[in-house]
Amino acid sequence: MSVKKRNDFLISINMDAGNEYSEYNFLMPYKFSQSYNDYLSISGRMIIIKGSRVNKLNVGQVINNHNSEINNQITKALCLYFCTNEIICKINNIKIECDNEKPFSYTSSELNQLTNSVVATPLLNNLDNDSLRIILESTPKGRAYYYALTHLIRALTLENEYDSFEKVWKAFNSIYKEITGKSNDHDCLREMREFILNNSENLPLSMSYCKKLTMAKIREHMTWNKMILNDFPTISNTKAYRDFILRYTDKRIMGIARESTIRNEFLAQKDFLEVVQNHMDNNLKTINDAEIVSILCIKYMYYLRNKTIHGEHIDAGFRVSPSNAPSGNIKWCKKILILLLCDLFNLNR
């Protein structure tokens, strides 16, 4: 049986900025192939992707077919370029070549650009280069981390903190669904809380950041009372509120909960007040940094995300002051969530 001739292709991408002396090489598996890989080279400001296919590439339509594996390989290559260079920049041009086909090129103005400037992204320095190889895998896990990285990188190009936070949350959503294997958000987040508590030693970036947080700093950026009123709105939710408090032991969380008396009347009516107060009093010296990571990144930021996406505030673009407390709080929360995302990526080293 004759072997079908394969058609070689070469994609060259010239970038507008970056380290002129960097050298990285990656194997790029692709969907539906167990015998062949594509090859990615990042050399200075040049990205080269080469490989072969049984069917010839339609060189004039490669970047227009958003669901094709070739298009995904280009996106993955750009993600790796941005991460290894710690910047997000414009593409100068793309050239696509295939056997016996006329090369096809795109100039900068013909391409959709993530940014029209050079965006420094020092937070990407927290991503281990070896861990980034996960996005190259043609598996459900690889795709989840690939999608997450595109949302994370896009978030870093957005000036509006609310829009940026929404992209970071989408990245987190992709990863927590992969880690937990669940589809329902509540089930996912419940299991992610346990994952954080049980794997705190493997989450050094988010843990070390939250270790330094004081109760006052958390209280400054966390609208605790609004969250409690939203999540436990009526007396029928009092048992759930009691259980929520009893799940935590960290002294900073206990201190914030103790200062807040907005649900004490409900607790008293249900005969829960004494057990809740005793629990808080017994943990005024307890330190559990993993609980700080989980309450901020899961409980509180899920509340923030829902408030944002459900249109329960005016659009942030109408805030005439470029510096405002809500936007500052979102930015503070976003940084912690990005550190957790980097931790989760780095588990793939």
C-alpha cells in the first residue's frame, strides 16, 4: 500500500518587539495525528512553525479558518512568544508557504492585533517555561490550559479593570473545570477550595502573597458586608451562613467576621450565635494562609464576577474618575487570581 505524499509547510512570523537573543524550540503535537508533530522555533523576534499535512494548505485561508489546527498552532506560538518574552506586542508580518504553492503574506495592518503598543507583563515571569508546554498537548487538558492562557494574555492588554478581571476569571474557569472534572460552577468551586487547602505547599506564588496580607489590608479591598448580604439574603439562609463561618479558622477571616454584625440578629433567632462567636473566639490566633487564598479567589471573586457579568453596576467606562475605589479593588483581586493561575500552570512542570 503506497504512502500518501505529505505536503510541507512553513509559517514565519516576525514580531515587533522582544528579546533579540532568545532561543526556544518546541514539539507541537496536533489533533488527529499520533505519528507526526509540528515544530516551533522562537529565535529572537522570529517565530517559525513547520510541519507537513496529507492535504495541501490553502495558504490564502490559513488565518481565516479559526477552527483549523494550523490556526491553533499559530495562536499557541504567539502565546509562548509573549510568555517567554514577558511582553505582548504587535505582529509585523506573517508569511505562509506550502509545497508548490505561491507564498502568502500578511502585513501588520492586515492582521488583528492584541495590542498596538508594547505591553510589559512582568506577571508572566511567574510562569515556568516548561509548564507552558501543556498548551501544546492535543488533549482535553492541553486545550483547557491553552484556552486559559489566551484569556489571561488578553486580560493583560485591557485597560478597563472590570473587562480585564472578566478575562482572568474566564482563564480560571477553564482551569478549574479541568482540575475538578465538573461542569457546574458551584461543584467546581467547592472542589477547588479543597484542592487549594490540600495543595497549599504547591501554590507558592499565591500563598506567599496572601501570607503577608493583614486583616486591615483584606478589609480595605474586600466588601465583606455586601458579599454576605448578597450570598445570605434572608433568615432562611442563616444555617448556610453559620456553616460558611465554621469552615474557616484563619484569624484574619475570623476578625473580619467578628467585626461584622449584619447577620447576628438572624444567628440569634436561629440559636446559632453562641456557636459562631465561640468558633471565632477560639481561632483569633490561628493562621491558615490557604484559607485566605480560597476565600479571596473562590468565594469573594465569584461574588465579584457575578456582580459584574450580571450587569448589577453601571458600566465601568462611565466612571468619570480614572482612579476609583471599586476599580482599585478589582485590580487588587485580579493580581491575586493571576498568581493562583500561575501556580496552577506551574503544577505541570
